[in-house]
Amino acid sequence: MPDLNRRSKELERIDTGDYTPAEYDRFLKEIAFINRFLGDRRALRRSLFREIKRRQLSEFSMLDVGCGSGELLRYTAEFARAKNIKARLAGLDLNPISASVSANGTSDFPEISITQGDAFQLPFADGEFDYAISSLFFHHLTDEQVPHALGEMRRVARRGVFVIDLHRHPAAYRLYLIFCKAFGISRLVTEDGSLSVLRGFRPEELAGLAGMGSVRRSFPFRLVLECGEQT
């Protein structure tokens, strides 16, 4: 068992660019599959969706930073349609392949737009969105980058920010490897995903790095950082 007492600083292959276009295409598909089972949708329901219901909003706008394949954008659009809520949803990803895959995958949702861009210099105006979310993006950042990215999300979001990421826990590491073996997940996703757990956070670490908001656990092995409306 690797040392889980501190965040790993080892870079994932997905961050170094050490993959082929075919490997990356499979990576996006497998990650979307895994996240449907391992808690990202549940964490979003218990954070952003709960907030929208609490406020009884008839419309809202949202930015997804590091949107990947666009899985959570589609899920949010489906939630809004089911509740008869008008939504304007935007996704941003630095990787041009991710941005393209996300755009293609959300083509049936006119309420969704995709932009290729930098999370540290979001190409949006102050307060342009009601909410900003990010799922499984922050563990790719260094400790020094976390508050910078969060600050940009806070800048563009009027009502609040929700960051969903990995809880660095021994059971999470073991169960992820078992899951990958059971479902025949590719070597890239298996290795990078297990390293992702090692690059994840303890609740107090994420709260300390953010310097704002509150952090709670979400089953299974997710953390949700919530920063409310700015005053």
C-alpha cells in the first residue's frame, strides 16, 4: 500500500501528455463510466441540485471547469429539463480533445456551450454565472494552484461554487483497483485513477488549501467544497 499520509506529487500520464489520441478517447469514455458509479452524480445532486431546489429557482446558469467529456453538464441539463427549469450551462477544458469530445457529446443540448480555455484565467466576466462547479479537476493541481483556481471560479460565480474531488483514503485506493479489474478498465485509467486517489485530499487539507467555504464528505470517497454567495 502506498503512503497516503501526504498528497502525492507524482504527475499522472494524463497531465504529462504521455498518451495517444486513441488512449485519450478511451480514457474519457471510461472515466465517464466510472464516475457514474463512484459518486460524482450523487455529490452533484447533494450539492448544486439541492441548492437549486432550496432556492426554488426557475432558471440558473452554471460553469463546469475542467468539464472533460461533458458528463456532468449533460446530467445537469437533464435535471433542469425534468424540473422544468431554464438552464444556461457552459463547460471549459484546457485540453482540445476534451473540449471537442464534450462539444460533440452535448450537441443534443442547445443549453450547453463548450469553451477551450485556462482555469487560471477564465475567459468570462465577473459574476457571469450563478454557479461554478468542478469535478475531479482539483487533484490535478498543486497545493499552490488550488486557491488560484478557486479564486477564478469565485470571480465568475454570483451565487456559489461547488468543488467535487477525491477523498484520499486507503479503502478508496483498494476499491478503485478492484473496480477497474472487474470491469476491464484500461491500463491508463487504472494507473492514473489510482494515482489520482494518492493526489486527492483529506477533508482538512482541502479546507486549508481553499481558505474559504466548508468541506463535507460524500459517499463513496468524495469530498465537496462549498463556497456560498459572496457578500
